[in-house]
Amino acid sequence: MLPQLGEILSGKDRKIVFAGIGNVLKKDDGVGVYISSRIRERENLKALTVEVSIENYIGKINSLNPDILILIDCVDMNCPPGTSRLMRIDEIRDFTFNTHNISLKRITEFFTAEVFILGIQPLNVDFGEKISYLVATEANKIIEQINKEEVSHGS
């Protein structure tokens, strides 16, 4: 579980948008899409699946007017596969993102919301559609944590 994610989700009066980033044809690189497509939306929480073209969603994300934007992506953090971290944008300069047309640090300049990266360490980003067991296991824990908050606050 990610304690900081729990803190963010517990803020009832904040609007949160999750954006799932990644290439679903490159195994673990599709983990952001895997997660975003399984988030249960509610009044203060929205999920978008942007795949590899987040720049095409700048207007859509800004029109939702979120207080917090969380970009979910596969990130090489030199950690064991399946490790996840919630990072502020200024923490990501040392990490590698696999498939983007524009750097995530640069893209955040287009948003007024506070931006976080929810990074998941991949095992394999070769061509293929199946996410590795370790990455899928962590992704399912994250999905459960996000969707569980709905129950505790009753929407």
C-alpha cells in the first residue's frame, strides 16, 4: 500500500484525476493503462486512459479542473520489479520512462493541478501484451486501494 496515496485519496474536498500512461503492446509498460481502466470513478475522482499520447489530453484534463493529477506509468527506478512509488514531479529527473512523445516533467507545465507520478518498476518492456506477475500483483493492490477509498467515504 502507498501511504501517501491514501492521504491524497482521503481528502474529500479535492478533485483527483488519474491518467493511465503506457504502451499496452510492450508488456509492463502498459501498467498505467491497466490500472486506469479499472478505477471506479466517483464525484471527486476521475480516471483517463491516455496510453502514449498524454499531450492529446491536456485540454480534457484541464477541463476537469482537478486539484491533483496523478500520472500512472511504468518507471525504471532501479528497484525490484513491481515496486511502486508516488513521487512529486521534481523527484523524477533520475528515472527512465519508456514510451513518451514528450517528457512527463515537461508535460506537467501545461497543468494547473498539483502533479504526481505513480511509478511502477517494470520487469519486462519487450513487445507483448501480458503484464508480468509481479507488476500485475502490485497494480491490483493499487487498484484495490484507490477503489476501497470509495467505501470509506461513501459517495
